[in-house]
Amino acid sequence: MGMQTRALVSAKWLANMLKRNLVGPRLRILDTSWYLPSMKRDGKKEFAQTHIPGASFFDIDECADRTSKFDHMLPSEESFADYVGDLGIGNDSHVVVYDASDFGAFTCTRVWWMFRLFGHPQVSVLNGGFRNWVKEGHPVEGTYTRPEPARFTATTKHRNSWVKSFEDITKNITAQEFQVVDVRPYARFRGKEPEPREGVQPGHIPGSKCMPFFSFVDNDGMMLSKEELKKFFEKSKVDLNKPICGSCGSGVTACHLVLAAHLCGAPEEASVYDGSWYEWFTKAPPEHVVSEAGSKL
């Protein structure tokens, strides 16, 4: 698929690749499933029981900066290259990512974004995820054969603007150089429902807008059409022609926003606040935590 790799591929397309025995060094499949503790699910254990044939498991907590106090922050170029190389992925591999969430997509967009950030645009999201794969009656397996390691070179050169830091977001409150869009549910954004992490109160960054991540997909977990996505951005008063930065709880579902903007043909790649609300609440002064529930304690 080369440089024109589609951001989304269908279950039918991937099933056809499997039938033609094309899964291998040139086509790798990754199950990226990860869940919040409140979801009471274990992605790695579920992968061991059932997954798309030929898939490997990508752990967003392992392929991360493990020295950070914040969850699954971006790893170094070298760490990312070593991790995906061990999964048999080379720079000529087309990578298809999915997860087994009930949403149809939960963590897979984060891994899609990571590959692109580290210089590998040959990556696609399986539209509808494992949920739709099973629904359509495609094969699954419970055995895993680790692929032969491959050499992968990662670089974020020319893409540093794709990642925003706490300092970038703080500066932007007054500079307003980009639109900050939070994809957590409205109730958490407003401060009406609790956060899933202990010690973190709900609320939002001053000036940010809310586009809940599950609103980018339909009831079947399939990504909305380009026209529907554009209407959602317009309704949310987010201008696709101006810089956008996605935020969420910990930098995972924020990548749904990046994918949606990409599918809409936004002229500039949307960025991600890697630390997102978890980092923001931890570091920000009370006046920079906006909540209908009251001030930061």
C-alpha cells in the first residue's frame, strides 16, 4: 500500500489477505487492547484466548516511557524501534491495528498514531475492530507463534509538533495558537462524573472543547463517514482548517480525534497532548482546572 496507505481497512479486506496467506513480514496485525481498571478486562489475557490469526499483542504500557509517573507516555525512538522490531515489523511492513473493545476502537488509534509519529505511515486501523471481525464471522485463533524479529528504524524528525507538552498547553491558554479538544465524556469534561484514576478530579483545560471519542463511531463501532465527521467538527465549533490538539485522560483516545481529522482531510496533522488530563490535573494550578464541581482540591 506504500505511502498511500489507507487509514482504515475493512474486515473483509483483511480476511482476504489472510485467505491469500499474505500475513507475514510485509503485513503485520497487532491487537492493541488495553482497558481501564473499571472495565474489569485484561487485554493480554484475552489475546491469549482469542485473536485474529497471525496477530501479535502490542502492550501500550510496555512500549512507553516507563520512567514516567504518568501512564503510557511516549517511548524513545530507540525503544519504539526495538519493541516493534521484536514483533517482526520492519520499515517495509504494512501494519494493521485493532482492539477488542466494545466501542469498536479504543486503544488502536493510539498505536496507529504512534507508528505515524515514529516515521511509519504504512499503518491502518481495522474499521469496527475485533467486535466487527467476529460479528462478520471471520476466523479467530487462540495460539500464538512469535514472528521472526525484524529491523525497524524510528524517527520523529519533522514531526515534533505532533506532540504537545504540559508547557505547550499552558502557554496556549493565552497564546491560543491551537484548538484544544478533549475527547473524554461530557460529564467528566464538565466535572460532573469522577475520573477513573485515584486522586484525579474531573474538569477540563481552560478554553478547551469537548468531542467525546465514542461519537466518532456509529452504534456498530464503525468510523463515521467523512461527511458525518465534518458535521460533528462543525457542530462542536472546531475548525479543521486551524491547528488542533487532542487531549483525553492519558493520551490514548485523544488519537481518535487525530484519525477523524485525518479522514476529513485536515490540512495540518492534529497533535496530541501526551500527558492529557492525568498530567494536567496533577501539575496545573487550581485556576487552570475548570470544573462545575468546584475548585481543585
